Amino acid sequence: MLVQALLPLGVLVVLAPPAAPAIGGGSGPWECVEGRCVGGAEVAASQLLQPVPLHQASQAACRLHCGQHGALWPRPTGPTTIGRQVVSIDPGRVRIQLSVPPPARARASGPGPPLGVAARAVLQEASRGLDAALRRLCDAGCVAGDHGLAVVINATGADLGLDWDTDESYRLDVSSKGGTVRATVHAATVWGARHGVQTLGQLVTAIAMPATSAGSPPRVMLVAVAAARVADAPRYPHRGVLLDTARHYLPLSALLRTVDAMAASKLNVLHWHATDSHSFPLLLPGAPQLARTGAYSPREVYSPAAVASVLR
């Protein structure tokens, strides 16, 4: 049995990973040289005693702006510019605003809430993912930065359809003025908008801060690029992953982790080869004996609730 689904992915936002070197640490500044971040012994000795600007403070901070696409992955297919300036962010001043057509202007189709309400719920989930990713970076305790972060997620259409013809393109504009980094995602659909949120997350990272005293807990500071413009659209309409749990059982946590990774990579199709002659791990209420006799073990089965959590 092969389950193929176009999935409304995007629940996880993966931010650029933090790096260990602290500001002014012994490894010295990081320089972008021919699209590659180099630091420590590879940097001229004359630079090691100079104050380290934020964009050179760590390898992760350097990667935000180094090269045409910085830390963005997959690489955008449209024109992309990322400024070199990196500014510090105050996690307590992060604001996210959603913009979708109101329910009265959106055509409802079938049961469920009006399209405008459903579209807003999708974007709310994306905004929660971005907020949660920022909080994860601050698990060690964030030092308040100098800038707020104001995000506007704008989808001009409320249609939740997802097929080969769906417009998944987006444009992301980032600028800094008056102590606030402003990031605006423009997209025709909520799916394009969610891809834009994923990209925005890759323009933010955390850098380690020097300890204030011996034995004090480690602290980090959020940093983000101060200016960027990204235009992106999928190169292929079908971007999928095949999971074969008929031959190799995977626990539900591994399936959900894979779906999150697909979202971070802007994939849109999950091929789930759930059953075959090797095993039948699906627990069907109408035919429970299939899983009882066909699964590898009583523990290696997928309940209806587990399947629903993957294909929601």
C-alpha cells in the first residue's frame, strides 16, 4: 500500500545554527573570503586584536551574509541580495502580523470554516513555528539586543488547495530602521508565505556571549541580517520523499521528524509505502487481524490516530 499525499508542510522553522566562538573569543573574527567563512588561524594576525563586529563574531554570523545566498537552503531560484550588516535582536520585541483576505471576501468550499479563517490558521501555525524557533535559540538565556523584529506575513489569496499548479512563490524583504528590523513576506498563497517564513528563519542565528563571571551560565544573543531581498519559487512542482515502513518500520516520532525536515527543505510530497508482503503495520479498525498477524511485532504498528497525525 502506497500513500502519496501533497502535504501542507511548514510547521517547523529551522534557524541558522549557532556557533560556539564568543564575541572577542580566542578564535578571532570570521571573514567571508570568496564565499567561504574563514576564522582563527586563517585570519590575518593584525585583525585578532581589533574589536569584532557582529557580522564577524562567529562562523554562524558570518554565514548569514557570506556569498550570494548566505545560509539560505535550498538556494532561492530568483534574484537574491543579502546585506553584510548584522544587528542584534531583542527576543522580547518580536512582533508577527498576519495579513490574509477576510472571510467575507473568501469563497468557502465544502464543510469547515471559511477560507479566510482557515488560511489565517495556517499562517498562525507558521508564525508560532518562527516564534518557537527563536525561543529554542534562547534556551541558554538570551541577552537583549538593540533591535526589535517586526514580521508581516502577507498572503493575497486564501485558497488552501495544494497541487502541481499551486503558486508556491514568495518574496521576502528585510530592512532596518529606527531600531527595528522589518521583515515582510509577500505571497499569492499561504503555502508560498510559509516558505517565506522558513527563509526568514535562516536569516537569524545566535552567537555565544562571553561569561560575565567565573561559573556563570552561558548566554547567547540573537542576530539577524539588517537588509535582504529574496525572490523564490520552487524549481520543480513535485518535491518528495519516499518512506518505506513496510520493509523498515519507523516509529511515529521518526515520521514526524521527517515531515518537519521536509518542511524546512520546502518539500511538498510524502510517499509513504506503508504496507507490503513484508509487513502490514497499519491498524485498521475494520480488519484488526491484518496488523495483529502481519506487523513485525505488536509494538510496530500505526494506529488511526498516528496516521492522522502524519497526514493532517
